[in-house]
Amino acid sequence: MSDTKKFRRTALVLSVIAGLVTLWFTFQQVRSIYFTLTFSSYFSDGTIFPPYTFFAISFASVPIMLASLIICFSLLHSIRKNETPFTRKNTIKLKVVAVLLVVFELCVFASQRIINTFFLRFADDSLMFVMEVSLGGVVAVLGMVVYCIALVFEYGISLQNQVDETL
């Protein structure tokens, strides 16, 4: 079997996995909306808990994830179509994904701090609800790694152009 068939098959498998991740992400968002609406009805008295503000802040990262998944599908589609991945267009896509990953981590961190500081305080000072979901900066580090890979791709493109010009 040739290498291009192997790459195309791998890209197809990764596309299916990305599709499953998209479905799981969508399911989680719908579940979170249901939870937010249900949760807000329990705290109607004696709390400082505007549920729709909570909803808006906690879902600020959704467009970032969707944009990253769309770019992922685009890159995998170009590989499945047997195009070379070493193009300036793909390096730009990789850089955008890298920046989106770092922004996603910052957005999640900031939204949790805002929610915990301003919205999840109860009238009774002895009771406080804290929301904390963190990967400890792993997503931001992955964003930086993807950016480095994009720079390697860019360097490889420039070397290929130099080789093409000398021949």
C-alpha cells in the first residue's frame, strides 16, 4: 500500500473521530443549557444568581471550539483530497488553531473567575458554590506546540521553494 493511501485513510479516521467529538461537544452544550435552566429555578430566592448572565459567560468559549473543529475538518479534507498539506494556507490554519487553543484556555479561566467571584455568592455567607474546571494550562501549551508545528511547516515551505528555484 502506498503512503498516500495510508495518509488518506488516517485522515478519514481522524475525520470520523472529529465528527464524534463534534457530536459529543454538541450534546454537552445542550445538556449544559438544560442544567443552567433547571439550576436557575432552584435559586430564585435569597441568592445573587442571574442565570442568564451565567449562561452567557459560561458559553463564551463555544464559538472558539466550533471554529477549531471547522478548521480541523478543513485540514483533514485537504489531506483526504490528496493535496499537499505543506501550503501557506494550511500553516495559517494551524496558527489560527494554535491561537484559538490559547484563547480558549484563557476564556475558560476568566469565565470561571468571573462566575465564582460575582455570581455564585449566596445570601447566607456560610454557603458558597464554586465552579472549577481546569486542565492546568494543558490546552494553552498544546496551542503553543501547534504554533511551533506551523512554524516548522512554514520553514519547510521556504526550503522547498529554495530547492525548486535552484533546480
